[in-house]
Amino acid sequence: MAATPKGPQKVKIDYNIDKPTYDDFIRQCTKKGYSPNIVVERQMKKFIETGQI
């Protein structure tokens, strides 16, 4: 039987945003030296910690 790999798992999430907004987000993240998925994960954590979910 296969075991579940240890460590954090990546999850694909569909974002319901338009293409220009997505492109601008990627551009701004790259300009600041951040990986877009790190920015999204930080915002998700902040959102959950503030009790908005």
C-alpha cells in the first residue's frame, strides 16, 4: 500500500479572477521578489487568523 507523503501538500485552487488582474498580480509579485504562491498563502493565513472564514 502507498503511504501518504510527509510534509506540506500542494493544493491547486481555481481563482475566479480576470486575466488582467492575475497578470498584474504576478507582475507585482515578481517585481518585489516574491513567489506568487507565497503571497497567496500568507494572505490566506491572515484571513483565517482574523476569523473572516
